Amino acid sequence: MRRIPVALWLAAPGLLLLLALMGGPVVLLVLESLKPFVPGSIRPGEGVTLGNYTELLAPAYLFYFQETFRFGIIVAGLSVLFGAPLAFAAVRSRSALLRKLLLALLVGLLVMSLIARLYAIEMAWGSLGPLAPLGALTGIAPRSPRYAEVQVAIGLLHFTMPVVALMLVGTFRALPPRLEEAAASLGARRSDVVVSVVLPLAAPGLVSAFLVALAMCISNFVVPLILGRGIVTLATSLMYTRFADIGNYPSGAAIGVVMLVLAFAVVYGLSALARRVLPGARL
């Protein structure tokens, strides 16, 4: 008789909890999305219908899904671009004080209320805020739709960058510093060491951080709801409106199911692409 691996025993409680708390609600969401909507009632009608899904094929809904992933990919890329240098400095800086200050900053941003940060962004970058003239310098009018998109991107960046940077702190700490010292002893400049040694070794961690940031962006509805001001509407905002404002639970459930499928497809597609580009990487 084969013995059950210890790892399976250790993972069993967490797996059961995930199945109970996540699997069950997802199944109910799918069942709700197949029910007809009855205007004026929060209870769905009788029978089964695919109408909640076929209406999502309209160009307007496709635009919402496209915008959601566009914001997600751009902000996730910026999070890695800005977060990686912060993480590297927090690990490799020669100043112990600077390392502690950077880690304190990242942890502080992580635990600070997201709502407080969003309203701080609104007060600073809003049309009447002290930083609004900076938008005018770039040719973006403070009251224009493009300016609202910039504000949403800044809000999402506040949400994702601390997480990405702290993830990459672990990635850079795991890299053996002797490889960098060996390259430096052979005459390589500091910038050459980072580009030719550190980044290739850290590539799996960078890709993982990008995927986590992407998942966080496409599932967030608070940022576009507060900073979008009704101008920037993503699929998550649309889902919230269907559930909370209109009471159209079947349609909101259908949007949630489609977003779940699209998110899995995009994340696993990018993971497969990264594995082809980075052979041997564990993603």
C-alpha cells in the first residue's frame, strides 16, 4: 500500500478551504449567469438562457474588456519598470540606512489604506489640485478623458508597485552576489553587471511579478470607480454597476465569468510565452 506523501497532507487543508470558499461561489456565479433577468426584481426568472453572454459580444462590451486588459498590461509593465530598481536598491545598496528606508517605504505603502491613497491622488492630481498644471505641461487638459485615464493609471500603480517591489526584493536576495563580484573583477561596469548578469537571472521573478500585477489590475474596481469619475469604465466597474446599482445579477455574473476565463487565458498564455523565451524558468 502506497503511503500518501507528506506534502499532500500539508496541502490538503488549504486545498479544501479553497474549494469551499472559492470553488463553491464560482459555481454559483456560473449558474446565476445562465438565468434570465427580470426587470424590477432581484430574483432571476425561470429557465436557462445564454442571452447574458450573447449580449457581451456587442462592440461596446468588447471595448470594456479591451480597455481593462490594456490598463492592466500597461500598469503591470510600469510596476515592474519602477519597482525593480527600488527592490534592487533595497537589497544591494551599500547604505544600510537606505535599504531600511526603502523597505519601510514599500511596507508603508502596502499597508496604507487604498481608499486614502486614491483620494490623496484625487486631491493632488485633480482638476483643482496643485499638481494639475503638470498635466497641462504634457499637453493633457486636466478635465479631459485622457487625464482621467492618467489618474486611473496612477491609482493602479499605487496599488501594484509596492507588491511588485516586495516580490522582487526576494528575487534579488536569492541571487548569489558572487556572480556580480566575479563580473566586476573581470572589469565589467556596474551597469553592465546589472544588464548582463542580474536581469537575466532575475527574469523569472520579473515575469512572475508582472503577472501578479496584471491580475491585481484587471480585478480592481475601486480605482476606476473613484478616479475614473464615470469617464473611465472598465469591465470590473461595469460588473459592480450591474450588481449594485441595477440589480441585474445574471448579467453581472456573466461579466464575471467571462473576465475569469479571459484572465486565465491571458495569464497562462503569457506564462507559456515566457517559458518559451526563458527555457528552464519555473513560472
